[in-house]
Amino acid sequence: MRVLRPLAAVVAAVLLAYLLTTVVHNRYYYFAAYVVLQYVVLATAWNILGGYTGYVNFGTAAFFALGAYTAVVLLKTWKAALLVMVVAGGAVAGLLGLGIGYLTLRLKGVYFSIATLALAVVLQTLIMNWDYVGGATGYYAIRPRTVPLFDDYVAFLFVVMVLLAALSLSVAWAIEHSRLGRGLAAIRDNEEAAECLGVPTLRLKLLATTLSGALMGMAGAPFPYFITYIEPASAFNLDYAVNSLAMPMIGGTASWLGPLVGAVLLGTAQQVATVTISSELNLLIVGVVLVAFVILAPEGLLGLVRRRQQRRPA
Amino acid sequence: MSEVLLEVQQVTKRFGGFQALSEVSLTIHAGERFGLIGPNGSGKTTLINCISGVLRPDAGRIRFRGLDITAWPAHRRTRLGLVRTFQIPRPFMSMTVLQNLAVPLEYAAGHADAGAQAWRLLEQLRLADKAHLRPAELTQIDLRKLELARAVAARPVLLMADEVMAGLSSGEVDEVLAILFALNAQGIAIVMIEHIMRAVMRFSERIAVLDAGVRIAEGTPEEIASNRDVEAAYLGV
């Protein structure tokens, strides 16, 4: 069964992650792994629109932060459960995604990208001036003291992020192996030809932007609990936009595996660099690696591997 | 004559101050072979763009199979059987020839067995041995054939072929002509937009002539060949 395979993979990943938390007790590993997994979600979500459909989104931070601030509102107003925050964060960011989907009617290529970047700036300004969620000074999110089955809240957040990462990868896998995926690829290759061959381009693009935005929002929803002190500058950090674009490019945008590979490699490298050298080095690493890949391996690591395999006589 | 398939009623299209089409009307019947000719810039492709839904006309109406489709998006027109090709082939570059055909088969024709249907089409257009190549590896004639095959895969009732033969050698023109005749024999009405007079005259049952956005003549190939206005439009006398 095609649906059962990714579903089984999700359950297996979450179970494995849970078992891990009963064995490994060093909190730092969960902090680091959470960040890497968060990038798996963001990169995969970015790739649904950027890689499959061909619309480059520079506004990842807007969707991520919208998820995070939706969580803040829910937390402050109703002391909502984390699950509710994740679902709501996804829904609100998905709505914003639907909105930028309509932008694709008029804006293509680099103009679309500029509009998404502008969107992040506008949204950040709004949040900065919204006192209820802390405005520019920020908001302290107090974690629940205990959580069933877990000794430590960070370990719990780690498992939640494993679930979200596995879910995003399943969504990407499912799109890739469906009629929807082939329709999105047709849009990426030639939108007008796709429309004239019966592909409902607007509906498919709206689906892609909504899904992509929703996944980014879901990734942002646990962020207040993770960081415990959230303020606009960190939630709207440019790192999110740059990384979620660079990771699929480095791994390869053609398949669901690419963003996973890119996020794990680049995300881990950044975590290691943060500890051993300096946290300021992160963006520099991304920049250098991205330039190297664009020049040497424009189809990412997966494309490089595929080409090597093809060259070998069968 | 057989039933009316497409009715273009006084379609007008302006680009800024430039009048590309002025109240152009056309009627095309089921199963017909129709030629659309005119000098460069006379509005042929603009008319096809309006009929296929790539452009919205500023005035006038378009009816297809009895439905007013003037405001329909292009993909719905395609699904109704009104299919066009592009003058400059626009293949899906990341896909193989076979995958290119799968898009209209899945989205327009709604084929459950898209694979078998795609192979059948490739056989018919003699592209089967290139099924697994990507468009970048194809020759000009094969790109044209792919463009045609993709349109046919959408299961057209009316096919608008926009200069599918431009730039081809004489032998290749004959090959594409034979394909178009075969498609017509299957019951598909075909509108041929073409500069190669030899092909249009041989193929069409009826021809309409556009000049500077105005339909200046319509008739059988013989009538068009002897028409004074057409001669003037082409030779500028």
C-alpha cells in the first residue's frame, strides 16, 4: 500500500526518537538535534514550492514566525496545549501561504521572491508593534513543568520535531509520487504550456503555497517553548530564509531526499561550528557552501551522485 | 454542412494603443480542416491566444461546442477539447518525452491507463524510439512532433496547430502534413496556422486570411489564391 509506507516510516521514526530519549540524557544533543530537524521541516516545505513548483520563496521567516507567534497568542490567552499550537500555527501560516499563492497570478521569477521577502519585513514590523505578544521586547514562554512519558521537556520537543520532520518528508514523498507532483513539475518547466495542456495551474499553485506555508508554520509553533524567550529579531531571523533555500539546493531539489540531506549536513555543520568556533560563522559557512554548489554541482549532492551512476557503464 | 464547433464572434484585442484584432469572426465545423493565414504581425497567434484562453479578448465572444467559453481559464477549454500547440515548442524540459505526454493524458484526457495511451501516440508520431530522451536531446522536427503529440494526448476535438512546420525541410513538412491528415481522419477538426502556402493550400478545405487584425477574406483555397485583397496584403500592392 502506497499510503501505508510513509505512515509506517513516521511511526517508526517517532518511536525510535522516543526510545533514544530514554537512553541519552545529555540535553545539549536534543537542543542541537531540534534545530537540525526544524531545518529539515523548513527545507522540505520550501522545496515543495521552490523545488517542485519553481517559485523561490525568500520569506520562510515570515511563515515560521507566524507559526511561532500564533503559538504565543494561544499560550498567553488560553494556555493551549502544544498540539493545538502546532495545528493552529500550521493553519494560520497556511492561510498566509494561500495569500501568496494569489500573488503568483501577477508575479513570477525574481519579482515573486522580492514580494515574499517584503512580506517578511512587513509582518515583522507588525509583530514589533503588537504589544499583546510582547512587541519588540519579546515574550517569555514558560514551559509546562512536566510532560507525561518524558523526564525532560527539551527531549519531548525533540520528539515533536521528529514527528513534524517525518510528516513533512511524507508529504513531500507523496506529492512527488502523485499526479499533483507531475502537475507542479509541468508548472515549473513551463507554466503556460501546462495550463494549455489541462493543468489547473492556479489551483495547484495555491495548493503548493498553502502546504508549504502550513508546514513552515508548524515548524515555528513549538519555537516559543524551545527558546523560552521569543522576540521578533530571532523569530524573523534571515537565517531561516537563507538556510531553507540553501539546504535543498545543496542536497538537490528534484527529490524529497535532497532537502533532508542538505538540512542534516548543513544544519549539523552549523551546530558544530557554533560550539567549536563561533555562532557568527553560520551564515558565512552557508554562503561559501552555496556558492560552491551552484558552481560545481547545480543539481545538488543527489544530482552529483546520479550523474556518477549514469557515467558508470551498466 | 456538419455541426458548428467553434464560433468566434467579433473578437477584438488591443495591446495599449495597438489594435491586434478588430472584430474578427470565424466559424469552424466539426471535423473540418481550416487554414488561417496572413502576413507576419497580422494577428494570427493573438487570435489563437484568445481562442485558447492564454489572452482575454477586450470585446467579442467565443463559443465552443455550444458553450460560451469567453471567460474560461485555458485548462478548462483544453479539457473540453479545444487544444493548441505553441509556435515555438514549449516542452517540459526536466521530463522525458514519455513524461511530457503523461501531463495532458492525466490532466486533460483523464486516462486511467496513461502509459499505454502515451506509447500508442508515440508510435503514431514515430517518436517511440525517443520515448526516454529529454527534449534537450531532440532534433527540431522531433520537438515539433512532441509538441503535436502532447496536444493530441489532451484528446482534442479541435486542434489549433500554430506554425508546426516553420523551419522544417520539404520532406519533414510532408511528414507533419501526413500526421495532420491522419489526425483529421480520426475526426479531429484542425486549424492550421502556417506560412508554408504549399502545405496550407493542400491541407485546408477552407481558409481565412488575416491582415493587420482584420479578416479580409475567407473561402476555398482556389478562391483565396485568386483573391485580389489577399494578393495586395501579401505583396503590398
